[in-house]
Amino acid sequence: MTAETAPVVLTPCPDGPILVRGDVEIRDAAGRVVPRRRATVALCRCGASGIKPFCDGSHKAIGFRTDDEVPRPPEPVPAPGAAPAPRRDAS
């Protein structure tokens, strides 16, 4: 990566598309370049979009769900006779 080139960043949205930021070429299944009109695009991952490979919001109508959330580690179990650990705030 040079000072002139920004990194490509992929961000999966919970229950939604994958946001693509940066200079990246998107190709269809046949290997053809898909034109981009914006620097940041949303790629469909629910399969219901009418403008594939881009997202059109169809994931909301069909109730698409992802399991993108990183699971929280289990609460520590105190040793017998030890004081209980303080509880973490729910996020």
C-alpha cells in the first residue's frame, strides 16, 4: 500500500449487505467488470436484490438475518470461596 492508495475495507452490516470502501474491481460470475457509480457500494448477501450484485434493501422485506455478531466470552467462574467478579455491562 502506498501513500496514494487507500486500503480496501469490507464491512459486513448486521442483517444486511457488505459495504465495500476503496478502489476495488467488482466482477460478476462470468468475470465481467461490474461498473461502480460510487466510492462506497453495498453488496447484496441475502440473494433477493433486484440489482445484484448491489443491495437494494430487499433484505429487510424478507427478514434476512446474519450471525455476524462476535459472541461474547462467557462470564468468568470464580474459584470456590472467592468473591464474585463484577458483572460486565450489557452492550
